[in-house]
Amino acid sequence: MFNETENQIINVVHELAESKIKPRAREIDEKAYVPEDIIQAMRDMGLFALYIPEKYGGNGLRFSVLMKIIEEISYACPSTALILDGTLTLFAEPVIMFGSEDLKQRYLTRVASGEIGGLAITEPGAGSDAASITTRAEKSGDGYVINGTKTFISNGRTAKFFVVDTSTDRALKHKGITTFVVDANTPGLEISRDIHKLGIRGSSTVELNFNNVFVDSSNIVGKYNEGFRVIMETLDAGRVGVAAQALGIAKSAFDEALEYINTRRQFGNKIINFEGIQFTIAEMESRIKASELLIYDAADKYDKKQNSIEASSIAKMYASDTAMYVAERSLQLFGGYGYTTDFNAERHLRDAKITQIYEGTNEIQKLIIAREIMKGHGFM
């Protein structure tokens, strides 16, 4: 799956995750932020540059490699992984795919140097129905003035810039959406509140208010009124990223539970030797292995510029359901200890839940998968 150079990079990331990130995962969860020294360690290792094309100061590595790196860091701490994932799959990727040369030069070089980005599409009244956004961008001189509210924005307090979708012609609905890059320090752009969450607590999640935020026309990502395509294709990449995150969580929960049941004794025997327990771990491992195959199949399709809509939705849906299943069963294997903070089982369960929700709920993924099946059979 990976060549020698790619495996060397993955191994170095694995060592960073194990030595520097994993030991502080509980601290990150409790204090609800990722310490700057950990983010700096990722910068120093060049992780933000890995997926950026060489022309803009990056290494130009494959999407599949990025997914493996997201998995490795998620195994240690999904909150930390989301900083990198959100920057590269949700901010950099739409700029790579649709941005002008000027936009790429101005922003991808900054990402390669370690600046954090985010994606701002969700609104209080527009989540799964992305075409129903009410944030508006109106023409003003050489640019546009944006007004509205975005919510559930990952990397909210750490991001230096966001990809933002706006309505530029409400009458056209999804055909009247335009996407912009907006700098976080632009006058009128304010964080109205921090959003406190069940899991991935270390990831900064905020609500953004746009109050007469002026953005130059040169910051349009793609073309005027074609932003819906930008967002949809960005989410294809983002869903594989969520799947990789879910896989890392599932593997971590499984490994810790496996170690515990191999030492815990009841009725004079290790509980790993009980048949019912073995049935459980066999099911957990099978789902993890299946998720892995689905994720890297989707990533491979994405690398090859093949249609990856169905593959990414299946991977995201199955891997996130697997993460929840494995995390819940792992907690059960710990018994009463699983419900305490003595072990990580309860944190894995809290972290896993969001993977079934963001980048499109799993119910939405089922609709996407069904639509692609119908298209493939000529029913649409």
C-alpha cells in the first residue's frame, strides 16, 4: 500500500504520536485544548506540508498517506488529529482543487509553514441541508460583504483562515452559492461563543459571526455561484478523513481493551479465555479490518482522481459505526472500570460518537450511497 519512503514517514509520525501525543491525551481532553508545544512538534516535523504540492512549499504526498497519518495521530488523540485533518482536507484541499494560482500562492504556502485552517459551512439552520445556508455575500466595490452566522466550526480559535460558503443568489438555491477564503483577523469576523462538546474536547469548536466582513473578489474559491460543487467535492475528501479518524479511535479502544482482558482474572481465569469474550473481540477485529479496507480503497480512488463519492460515504459510515461499536464493547469489557476515568475507555466512546455525525451524518451517507447506486443502474 505504501512505498519505503512513505512507510518511513508513517513510522516517524507513529513515534511522535506514541511518545509525545498519547501520554497527554487525557490532559488534552480535560483541559479542552491541544497544547501549543504539540502543535509546534507537528509543524517541526513538517506534517502540515506533507500533502501540500511541492510548488507551494509542500512534499506533495499522496492522499492515502495523509489518511494513514490521520489514523496514527487519532489512535493517540483524535482532537490533535483534527487540527491537521481540518487544515489539510477541509481548508487546503478545496484551494488545491479549485483555487486560482494567486490563491494557492497566498494560502497553501502558509499552510505548508504550519498555519492552521478550517471550513465554515454549517449554520444554526443549515447542517445536512447545505443548500439552505442564509449567510449572504453581496457585491461591494472590488469584493463582497458577508453577513451571517456559522456554527460547529472546528479549529475555530486556532485557524488563521477559513473556507466559507455563502449565498450570492438566494433565488438559485444551491446554484447560487459562492465560496471564499476569509482570514480570521478580517474586521467584522468574530467568535461569538465556544461550543462545549461530549467528545474530542481538545478541538476548538466555535460559532462565527460575520458582521459586514469584506472579502476581495480574488478570494473566491472556484467560480462565482459554483461554490456548492466546491463544498461537495471537499466533503468527499473530508469524509475519508473522518473515517481514518474513526479507525484510529477504534484501534486504540480495541488494543487497550485487549490488554486489559488479558490481565484481568475472574473465576480463576483470564477473561480473554472466556468464549463469550472471544466472540466479542472477533467481531470487533473483523469490523476494524473491514473499515481499514474500505478507507484505503476510497483513498486510493481519490488519489487516482476516480469517482470516490460512494466509496468515501461507505467508508465514513462503516468506519464511524465501527468506532462506536468497538468503543462501546471495549468499555463493557472493562466492566465498572470502563465507566471511570481510570482508563481511556469512556473517552474513546465519547470521541467516537462525533464521527457518526460530522462531515454529514450517517443517515445522509446512506442517502448519498443509495443515490450513487441508483445512478449506476440508470434509475436516475
